[in-house]
Amino acid sequence: MSRPKTMTDAAIASASPAAARPARWQDYVQLLKPRVMSLVVFTALTGLVAARTPINPVIAAISVLCVAVGAGASGALNMWFDADIDAVMKRTRTRPVASGKVQGAEALTLGVVLSLFAVMLMGMAANWLAAGLLAFTILFYAVVYTMWLKRSTPLNIVIGGLAGALPPVIGWAAVTGTTPFNAWLMCAIIFMWTPPHSWALALYTSEDYARVGVPMLPVAKGAKNTRLQILLYSLVLVPIAVAPAFTGLGGALYLAVSSLGGLGFLFMAWRVFRSRAGDAPDDRRDDGLYDVKAGAKDARNLFAYSILYLFSLFAVLLVEAAAGWPALNLLSGVVR
């Protein structure tokens, strides 16, 4: 599938002074979306450790490295394909390909090479189930989400969120060669977390998406519907996030953190539902994701809190498993 050419590579490059200088190593690092990569690596590591199965530390390190490289490859492929719209949107126009710092062909080549490297190394070092899941994740994000869903349906984030939700399953598979219920439960938490997290941001960046014709939910269905959907998804997310304490995955600390954190999430989602976030355009500085007008502050606050919420959930699972603290199984009334 070829990239829609609302702007050619030459036009993207000529639009930016950055094209006048050779690409620096920092530009290639940014091409890999390091902030997104850090979350992917963290959740994959949590899945690996939460399996509570002995693993050679070298194989564990290689497995996490493969997930990181695969995430970076996905980011490079995304920036290659989306350079035309990234160059127009305030939030993304400084990205390496969109700003002309890196040529599109270089991003494409790097993404393909890194993808092949990560999948093959995962298969040889860990197992081919983990490698297959990693390959599926890369293809799903780069092809299904980036090339199809993102520009065609307001459900882009809902369905496309699967790519970001799979890393803990990959981590679990790398150490055990299996994908049991608890691995998929971690996946479900991220999958249900992604829509309210992303839509909270979209409520005050919708003018960017509207400008380039990307049908994010606030653009396609309006801000009021988006606020309702955030609340509904939050009502489903919070019980799922508490569930690990009932299935032998999380312990007493996890039960406390997920319960209190979930109440905070629901409170903020309710605040967004009752607000007028997204009803009026919000003119921000190019990098001002947290610098919003009064009407969008509830959406901004939920966006920021959602990051802390997800991090806390997985951090507690990681600490409990690494420390060997007992996990609860409240459904059967036992501790393991």
C-alpha cells in the first residue's frame, strides 16, 4: 500500500530549514518514538516478570530489547507513512520526516530492517510464539492502524489500541512460551485504557485532526459524544483493572492501588463528561499539550492522570512479582 501524497517527500523537505543540514543521530532516535517505546518496554517487562517463571537474564534482556526495537520500527514506519499529515498538524510537524530532517525512504528502510531484526532475534533467543506476536504487533500498528484505520474510521483508536496492548503478552510468552488468561488480562487493561486516554487528548487537539481529515471521534461524532464515550469506556476499564486481584495476578498492594486509582479515574472521567471540553477550538503553542484554555482543563487533567494511572498499575504488578510477594485470587479465596 502506498502512502497518500498530500505532500511529497520533496515538498516536506523544502518546507523546513532542517532539510538544509544532514540528519543527526538524534533525529533517528526521535524517529523511533522513544516516549512511546518506553511505555511499550515497561509493560512488556511487567508481563515477563509477572509470569513468575525463572528465565535466563540474558534471554530476558534480549527479549525486552527485541520489543524495544520492534516498537521503534513501528514508530519509524508510522512516521514514514504519516509524513504528509504530520507536516500539517501542530503537534507533529517537528517530527523527523515531516520536518525534512530524515528522508521518507530512510525511515521506511530503517523500519523494515529493524522489524526483521527484532522478530528474528526474538524467535532465536526466546521462542517463535513471542516472535510471532511481535511480528503481528508491528504489522498491526504499521499497516492496519496507520495505513487503514487511522484515516478511515472514528474507531481507529479503539481497534488500533490492540497494538499497544500486546507487549505484556509478548513478554509473558517470551518467558513461558504460553499466553494464559492473566497475560491477556494485562492486554485488556491497556486496550480499554487507550480510548479514554487518547480521546481526552483529542478533545483539545481535534482542530489538528480536522485540518488533515483524520476522523478522530471528536471530529467525526462531536465533543459531546466523545465525552460520553470516555465515561462509558472508563466504567468498563476500572473493573477490568481491579480484576488481577481476583485471578492470581496481583496482590494486596495491587488491589489497593487499582481500587483507589480507579476511583480517581472515574471521578476525572465524570468531570470530563460534565465539562464543555472540545466544544470550542483550543489554540495552544505547538508543544503545549498541557497548556490549554479553561474549558479543556478537565480533558487535560484526565489525559495526564491516565498516564500515571496505567504506570501505577503495571509498576505494582512488576514490584510484587519481582519481590515474590503473594498474589491474591479472591475468586477462589486463595493466595499464591
